[in-house]
Amino acid sequence: MIKLPKEVSEAWEQKQDAVVLTTVDENGLPNSIYATCVNKFDEQTLVVADNYFDKTRKNILAGSKGALLFITKDGKSYQIKGSFDYLTQGEIFDDMKKWNPTEHPGHAASALKVEAVFKGAEKLV
């Protein structure tokens, strides 16, 4: 399984608040959202809480792969691409419930499994 390079893992700790999460529908039409309720579960898994997903949820449940784009406070951009697990129970879901703000519903944990990592246009993994 692919892991985040050390540079990207450290950059994650310096990310600005919102990330951009992109999925694709069954017709190939991309859908991007800003997400603020995100966390790194481990070096292979980034999690976005499904608080108010609609198209994003439908795309993930239909098998969409996705991309998560973030920028650091010093302006460096990173993109992680991979497959999703949509989890409503288990260890990753329970972890999401710990950090997701209580005023949000936290319907599920959308776990992006790392398959490719970029720094700007440069492929790192």
C-alpha cells in the first residue's frame, strides 16, 4: 500500500483550513467541494467527514475515485489521489467522530486511500 511521503505528511500539518475534494459521477462529470472537516487517519488514509454531502456521497457510493488538493500556509500545493471507502462504522468512523465538530452530523467517514501523490505538477508517488 502506498504511503504519504514524509514531506507531504509534514506539509499536511501546515495546511490551510479548507481542502478541495473532487469526485466524478458515472458520466465522467467532476464535482469539487471545499471541505474543512478533514484529518489524516494514518500515512495511507485521509478522511473527510460527510456532514452535508450530496453529489459527493452519490459519486463515492457509485465507486468514484477522487482527489484531495490542499495548500500549505507558505503556498505549496499537494494533491492526493485514490479510492474511497465510505464508512459508517468501525475504527476510522469512530476516529472521525472524535475530531468532527459536534455541531455537524458526521454521517460517515469518507476515507481516501492514497494511490498517487503530487507536489504541484511533480508526481512524488
